[in-house]
Amino acid sequence: MKSKWTAPGVIVSVAFCANAVAQSSDALLDKLVEKGILTVKEANELKEESDKGFTTAYQVKSGMPDWVSALKFNGDFRGRYEGFYADNPAFVDRNRFRYRLRFGATATLQDDFEIGLRLSSGDPVGGFSVNSGNPVSGNTTLQDNASRKFIYVDLAYAKWAPVHTPDWSGSVSFGKMENPFVFSHIIFDPDYNPEGLAVQLAYNIGANHALKLNAGAFVLDELASFANDPYLGAAQLRLDSTWNKKIATSLGVSALAIKSGHNLVNGNVPNVNRGNTRDVSGAPVSNFNPIVGDASLTYTLESFPAYAGAFPIKAGGDFMYNGGADSKNKAFSAGVTFGKAGKKRLWEISYQYRYLGADSWYEELPDDDFGAFYEVQQANAGFAGTGAGYGGGTNVRGHVIKAGYSPYDSLTLSVTYFDAKLIDPNPAGSRSSIRHLLADVMWKF
């Protein structure tokens, strides 16, 4: 049977061959320089000619226009066991298996432009729309007699980075993008990818210090029946410093604000998390314009038993105060991490304590894996019936313990344990503690 090459197949094959050819030719030129047959200048000129020749061949084979200088594919697959356990007899312990698949492509264009696309698995949001995926999760549950599963657009953006000097770097991004800010999980779920406009600017203060400004304006919803759509604006200033080979610090101060938050009623956006105080219309009663401060210190040991490399120990935390709420307006987290998984034979162990007041922040944005049990839903929360069940978001406090190990560069094994309870149980005095276990196996490519 004759095999047929599709366009993606040609692109992948050419890209693979390019890498192999480039490595072999560069190694040969380096050896000729080492033996004194070529000068460094002559070798660099030959490398440039070789690169130009490959670029032309790549464009012909792939069909890409000449202004596309690179096309890269990336992704990951994560298999997960998830368990929920509670002492309250009203809660039914739950066990489930899930996966998350992400596959993306990034096109680098001439004149400092970049276009990115990533697709992701995900379950539709129950009770909202079968066409909408969960904004804070890419997990798909194994269920429904092996039914066909959903794929959603996870990233779709354009980026322009015209500033790139030894001291300065700057970019502008538009679309659905990776979160441009450096925040902990009490502010944004790690799977949350905002939609709108972001600006990032960095200045290197010498070789060991970097001052960074991140700012953005994002759409939370577009409402045909309201004149004032809800938006999120944020600005963050950071100072990252490396004091010596062992000590590094990071400091940040941020301001966030949600415009027209009164239009974020339960029926207008996916009602995934819980915690905010709401009025009879289902709208949050408080404004959200918090100030956030964060700090971390990393001390790196030269070595550590059973760890293949320099061993980082990182301690840090953050504090958030929402002046738009009269009470229940504070949140914070603090913790320590030993090691860092992600590369072959590296591991990590971490502990963190989290506290999120009910109206410290918009409930739909924090980590949805950190939650507790509502025996009865809060007033006007918008869930069906009594609304009893697990809920992440705000109005929760507790502990997070995580351990991870990477036997290979492509593979990481991890276990995360959450032990959390409601700050204000509903009804008052009810047992709200939830023990939430995640066991993950993730391959990246």
C-alpha cells in the first residue's frame, strides 16, 4: 500500500531532519576549528550559509511562506486518579479517573511576531452550556460508557516582542493566552488562561537583578443585554534578584480590579467555584479591587542526597487585601518547597497553608482543587436543589502537601494532598472538612 505524506507529516519530518543535520554539521565545523583548519569566523560564515540553505528547503517542503522562520509543536498528557473523602455522613466519598491532553503549535514570524495555538481536553460545564469548557480545568473524566470526549481551544493568541536588547525586553499579546502574571493559586488556578490584552516589560539592573512590569486588561464576559460588560484589569511590578550562587529572592506588588462585577451573576458565567456572598439576583455583593504582595527566598545547596544536581530550598508567601469588601476580605498563603522536579532524577516535596476569605477575591478564579464541603449551598449560590457538595474557590482554609519525582526528562510522577475546611460552614457548625487526593503521571513532549 502506498503511503501518503500529509502537510503536518512533512513539517514534522523536515523539522526532525533539520535538527539532526544542524547538530552534525555544527559538530563537524567545531572539530575543524579545534584542529586549526578553519578560523572561528570562517566556521560561523559556513554555519550561516548552511542555515540559509535549510530555511529555503524547509519553506519549499512545508509550504510555509518565507516570513515564517520557525514552527514548533509542544504538548503534554496527564493521567490522574482523584479521590474526595470526608467525615460528614452527608458527603459521599468519590473516586474517579481523569486525563488532560494538551497539544499546541507556535509559529515564529519575521519582525518579532509570534502566533500560538493550543488545544486541550476538558469536560463541559454542567448546567451552563454544552458548548463551554471549564475555565479552570482541562481534565476529562472517564465515564458515560466510553463516550466521545471534548476538545477545546485552550490558547489562541498573537504576540509582538519588538524590544529585545541586553538590558530591555518587552512584548504585547492579544487573544486567549497563558497567564502573564506571577501569582499563587489563591489568586488564579494554574489552568486559567485569560482572554484580552497583556503587556510585559523587563529591565535588567546589572547581571543579577531584573525589574519586571506585567499589565493586562481581560474580558470576563460579553453580555448582549447589558451595557457594562465585566472586565478584569491588573498590574504587577516584580524584582527578581540573584545575590550569589546560593541565594535568590523575588518580590512583587500587584493591583487588580474587576469592573462591573455586579453583572457576574451565576447564569452569566460557568458557575464552577463557590464562596462569595451574593444578593438575590446571584451577583456578588462586594467589589473586587485587591492589593497583593508576595515574596520568596531561594537557598540552593551544592548537592543533596538522592538528588541529581544543585538542591533548591524555596520559602515564600503572599497576602491579598480586598478593599472592595467590608469583611471576609483577606487571603494569604505561605509555604516551603524542597527540590524541584521536571528534569531527570530530580524530585520535590512541598507544604503550603492557604486562607481565602469569602469576599477576598472573585470565587471563579482561584484553584478549584482546593475546596471543602457545603452541606447546604450558600444563599443565592445558584446550584440545583440544596446545592450540597464539594466546592473550591473562596471561604476555605487548609493545607496542601505535594511530592513529585521525574525519572526521565519527559515523565513526572506526583501526589498532591489537600486537607481543607470552610471558614464559615453552611449550615453553621457542620463538618466541612474535605481530604482531596491527586495522583498524577504526566508526560511532556
